[in-house]
Amino acid sequence: MRPEAPDVRGQRALVYSLGMEGRDLAAWLLAAGAEVVMSDTRSERQLAATGAAAPPGVTRTVVGQPLLDPAGFDLVAVSQSVLRSDRAVRRARELGIPLLSQMQLFLQLCPGRVVGITGSSGKSTTTALVGEMARVAGIDHVVGGNIGAALLGRLTEIGPATTVILEISHTQLQYTDRSPAIAAITNVTPNHLDQFTWDEYVGLKRAILLRQRLEDVAVLNVADATSRTLVPDVRGRLLRASLECAPAGDGAWLSGNAVRLRLHGHEREVVDRADIHLRGRHNLANVVMACAVAGAAGIGDAAMARGVRGFRGVPHRLEVVGSAVGATWINDSIATSPERTVAGLNAFAEPVVLLLGGREKNLPLEGLREAVRQRCRAVVCFGEAAELFRTAIGGAVGVTRTVGSLTDAVATAATLVQPGDVVLMAPAGTSFDAYPHFEARGEAFRTLVRALPGFREEVASEPPHARALGPRAGRTTHCWR
């Protein structure tokens, strides 16, 4: 029996944002009998560039101005792109108008078991990898949330036996009032401090645990300092994941050259490190987390191992575009924070020409400067934050260039490389100075690189596990109760 949907027949609904979530909400509301008006601050030109258009049946669409005042509407449906601190959202609360979000509504209506994965980094890769494990296992499943297609439009595909694997962002957690049956936090590190205080940001991640039930499962990365502080907030069963140690109780960890898993006290090896095709120690952590989550979801060991062996990553995440002018060009457009850029730099033993830029998020830059000093031959800074990043890295590298755009950055990098170099586009800033999202920036980078003289595509034939792990590979200790 499907959960009962809220009755919105005949109600006047105001939807904030014409993005994917807003359109999904509008379509659901229209199908449920509501009258829908949509509001978006972006101009018609900006919306057209993203392919955003209101679904058929929407009464009115207002764009290019502040979000409409909610007075006179019966409910407000909010996309995650609209923060709960926004004036229009605060006004709706003051007026007592009910708020709906896509994630809140989906968690309320979904008849299947939901696995939700959140974190500051690694959640997309972990979600996609768990989805691949489920596919290999032959499990009826759906992958979505912050990745994939619109959620509400897929409810008809989902039954009680379906496992729904969701990537859930902190902004989606702003508006939820319930949690998945299996909730995982990959890590919690400084991010989005241009939008939230640190305590607010941690609180959003904590919320996914606080709203679980006693029969639910939480998976935490206990190698991450902030995640460890969330252990007391776990309501149900806890699984621990770690690269640093063999955790007490159930969970997954790296032991020498193998990822191991313990469930209900039964310990075994799941996959050998040599079978992991993803670069970077951070991606090894994603594999360990995915094994813990998959184990909690009842996916068998053989399917986990086959899923890992066949997995080549997610677009825009250390994605090898190809080779040109003697260098390998890597698209890591997802690296919208300094921490993610550092993780990308640490995935390579080769000299790096780093493309750094975009719009910064008021995050610490000291670690980035040190990683640049250790890993880079040259840095090209571009976009809105170009001067800020150039100043932050100071004299950490011998060659620094500042340019206006990503187009100029690629052209400049091509003049700086030496044979055997890696050109890494891991900007440490968001794309919003020039592109609607990081995917658009990554696609632009691909296009620019493919136009370089002598470009050819490359596919790694062997897993880069030795370089991915770095100097701490293979260390296993017992810690963190």
C-alpha cells in the first residue's frame, strides 16, 4: 500500500525555482490538482541557457525579479537552491503557509526502502557506486536525489521491494522532516560557509541522523573528525567506515591491500585494492563507505566486488578527458572547495599544472597553498576569484598566471606544460561566476581540451591504486569505539 499523498486539490501553490526540483514539484502539484505559479530570480536568458521551462499547465511564471511574495497562496514548494534564510521563505513561515520540498515529499511518498548518502564530498561517487553494486546484484533499485532524474516523476517506478539510493545535499536537508532507513555521512568538512555558519552546516548533516527511527541504520566515516562527533546522535544501528583503522563493531575498513567488511560480527574481505580503478585516497574512502552502505542494504559481497571492479567513476570527478601537447588533461570540475582540490592534487604523482578559479566560498586556503607548493609545476588562476587565489598561493609555485576565463586558462596551460605533466582543472571555487553549474563548466573544459592540437582520448588500462593511496597506504590500526 502506497503512503497517502497530501491533498492539494484546488490549492494555490507557489513554486520557487524553475530548476529541476522546481519543475518536478510543479508537475507533481499539477497532477495532484493544484493551481501552480512559478517564481525564479534568474532572467529568461539565464533560464534558457539551462534548458529550464515551466511544465504545461502552470498558470503563471515570473522570472528575473525577487521571488514572489507568498501572501495569498495556500502552500509554497521550495527547491533546494532557495535557502531557508531567504526573505521569501521567512515570509512564508511568518504567514503560516505550509512549505513543501522535493526531498521532503519524496521521503513521505516513497513506498520503497530509502538509502540516503550525504557529506561534504564523496557523496556522488559513493551513491553511484552503491547503485552499481545494486545493479550487479540484480536488485530492483532506483538511483537519484542530487544526481539523476527528477524524483517525484519516478514514484510510479517504485514499489515496496525497490531500494532507492539517493544522494542528499545539505540544502535538501534544510526542508526535510524525516530520514532514510539507511543514512550515510561520508564526511563533514568546511564547505558552503558563504551560505551557512559552520554550526548551521554541521547541524544540517546531523539532522539526517536525528530524524531516523530506532530500527534504522546509520553509516559514519569515523576517520573524519566531525563525523565522529555525530556518533552519539545515531538513533538506531551504527556501522563505521574508515581508512585509518579497523573500527569496533560492524563496518568497513582498509586492511593492508584489501577492503574488509564486518556485519553482525562476521568479518571478511570484499575487494582487493588492486581492483579499484579510481584515483585518489579520497576515492578509496568512497569505496570503503560504499561497501559499508551496501552491506547495510543487504547487497552481497560478490556483487560489491564486481561493482567496484567495473566502476570507472562519475563525470567531472577526476575524469580523464585525454592527452594533448604532451600532457594528460583531467576534469575535476566538482572540486568547488579547496579541500576537494587538495584531494585531487594528491591523486597524482606527476607534475601538475593546476587550473584554479571560479567563485570562492569563504573557505580556508592555507591547505591549498601547501598542496600547490608540493604538487604543482604551475598554476593558472581564472574567473571571478582569480586574484584571490593568486594572492592566496603567493610564492608557493614558480609559475603563476592570471586570466579572465576558462577558455584563456586552457590556452595558457597548453603553453606551460611539459611532456608527462597533468593539467588538472580542479578550481576550488563554484562555477557560478560563468556557468550555471559545475557540470556545465566541466563540459566546457572537455570541449576546449578536445580542440587542442594533437588531442586523443585515453583510457587507463590499469587501476592507479599505488598513486591513489600515497605514503600512508596499507596502514591499519584499531581505534574509535
